Amino acid sequence: MRNYDVIIIGTGVAGLFAALSLSNDKQILIVTKGTLEDNDSFLAQGGICVQRDETDFEPFMEDTLRAGHYENNEAAVAIMINSSQKIIDDLIGLGVTFDKKGDGFSYTKEGAHSRARILHCKDMTGKEINSKLIARIKERKNVSILENNTLVDLLVAGDRCHGAVLRDHSGALSNVYAQNTLLATGGIGGLFSKSTNFAHLTGDAIVVALKHGIRVKDMNYVQIHPTSLYTGRPGRAFLMSESLRGEGAILVDKDGNRFADELLPRDLLTKAIYAQMEKDRLPYVRMLLKGHVEGSIAERFPGIHAHCLQEGYDLTEDYIPVVPAQHYFMGGIEVDMRSKTSLTNLYAAGETSCNGVHGKNRLASNSLLESLVFSKRAAQAINAEFERALPYPFPEPDVRSIADSLNEARKILLEKIGIEEEVHAK
């Protein structure tokens, strides 16, 4: 019998930061469907928002609410903003290095932001943060890591979560018991034909939540990012960071004319791009940095520059073909301000969860911040309320019954999101 104090499913910033925020006396198991690095946090390019100073609270709040069509939970937004400077201090203490300008930080601006408040590490902010969190996790003797294992069910009895059922790479199932379980399995991009997400991120935690009647929220709030690199090939879309446009890149039609405000909220800019694609009768529009972005483009955006070169485009010289792609899920498992779900001893954080911060449309670069703030609050709640109990005696998991129940729950998920399985799901 495998028995832990806390099981965390997912190794993005939410799962890792929660583990680092738990007290060292807790025996923790971190589970990931792929490898430690196979998560969308690792792919995050643009940066992480932070409240610049006391005068920035109201503008930060208004920018977040306006982008979210005022459907946000304002209490959650306030918690996120007020916690932002402490989160940045935490990250720096864990070894994260943000770009500097002179003696201070370098801040950039992205769509729907009224001022520059986004910290960054070149164009690989997620990789910098996630890799430093992984390094600190590996130093913790109380943390075990289990790769290539998929969440297929929760152990639920007596209105309480007692752990999870995992499937390993060979297909074998096993019960893993825990006093507390945190779901941080990321988004749903793998359900779409074109997404910036890893293909294996298919809403696993949300599927098992639906199976057990755990409350979910805003399931049809799916964000399309306006700009991914157009290739015409199947597979994960490469994100062309919003910070490109935040620092001056323009979008043009087939004749080289600008057709939209590049810093509109993501959903509105996506509509404008689709309309222009239809007008031009092309499967993309074009982005131009040369003459519009100050300084060295290759130094500021080394990852994007290198990838574009591999595809035959020079970011410093060429018009780059871009097209919208599924990017983020604002809905998910409903949680309170401490990331608690409707099931006792079960928590959710990151893109898997929905606390209402993002409303109907996420403001650029709020995702890393929100994940870190509310995963830390989950850990604080577990630390404060931890009670040890004997594991409930569950039978060994049955492959067929779990497969049948998951298929039914997955159909419900696709229906709630509003996509057709035969067209989009993988």
C-alpha cells in the first residue's frame, strides 16, 4: 500500500510551488503524466504580472476585469494582485532570475494592459521558473516524483477524497492513498486539433471530477490565442508571444496594411484576425517586428527567433505568418479562495481549477501568477488543517469499469466545452 500525506497530480508551476510551500514534515508524492518538463508552464514565453506599486492596484484590477468581460470574481482578483509582489520575492528566493534594466527590473507590456507590469526572462519565462522549481523540489527529501503515470480516478468514500487511482506506462492500475490530494493537471489543449498546449493535456482531472459530481465552473470559457506560427502542418502550434506585440510588432494584411489594434484583449483580436483571414482568403495574417521593436530582436526573443529560423523565417527581417490557436481554459474545477473543491480533502490549482480570477477571457501573463498565488494558498490550507486518518480500504481498481466511466465523463466534458469529439478530440 502506498500512503502519503499529500499527492500532487501535475508538475507545472502550480503543482511544484504547492509542494515547496508545504511543510517539510509532510510526505509528498508528485505525479506527472509525462516527464517533469512536459507541461504548459514550461512553454510560457511572455512573463508574469506583478503589481508595480500602490498606485497600480486599481489599474491592474480594471485591466483584469475588462479583459474578462467583468465576469471575474473580484475577491479572487484582489487576492492575486495583493499577493503578487510576495510571490516574486518567493521566486527570487528559489533562484529565479528576471531580466533587469539598469538597477531595476525590466517590465514589458502585453495586450489589454494599461501599463508595463510584466516581469520576464527573455522569452522563456516559464522555463526559467519551472526549471528552478524542479531544482528545489529535487533537493527535498520528503518529496517523491512519479513520472509517466496518468490520473484515471479518485478514491472517494464518505464525501471525502482518500487519494487517486493511477495508470502507469504499461497500463497497470494502482491505488495511491493520501490525506490530501491536489489536482494540477493543466489545461485541455489536447482535445483540440490546433493548440499551443502539449497534446497529452486532455483535462484528466476535470474528467474525474465530473465522474464524481465535483463542482465545475465556466466550462465553455476557452481562450484562443491570436498569434501562433502558421505552418500548415499538424501538431502543437508554436506560440508567438503576446510580448512581441507588446513591444511594438504589428499585424498586417496580404497588402502589408495594419488592420487592428495589436493590443486588444485576446478574444477581440482573434475575431479581427479571423475576419481579415476571410477577407484576404489566406489561412494566416502576417506579423512584422523590423522597424517596430526597439533594440536587438534576437537578444530579446532568442527562443522565438531560433524557432522561426528553423521554420525558414527571420524574425528580425521577415513578415511572419501567424494564426489563432487554442491556448487556455478559464473554466475548470470550481474552488474557493483556498483552492478547496466541493469534495473534502481535495484541492485544485492552476489551469485545472476555476476560482473566477480570469472571468470570460484571461488577461495576458496572469496565468503564472494566478497559479502560483492559489497553489500556495492550497498548501497553506493543507498545512493549517492537516489531520491524519487511516486509509479507507478500497478494492483494487478494475480496468474495464474505470475505462467505461471515464469515457462517459469525457463525453460530458466535450459537450460542456462545446466541441465535437470526432473533429477535435485526439
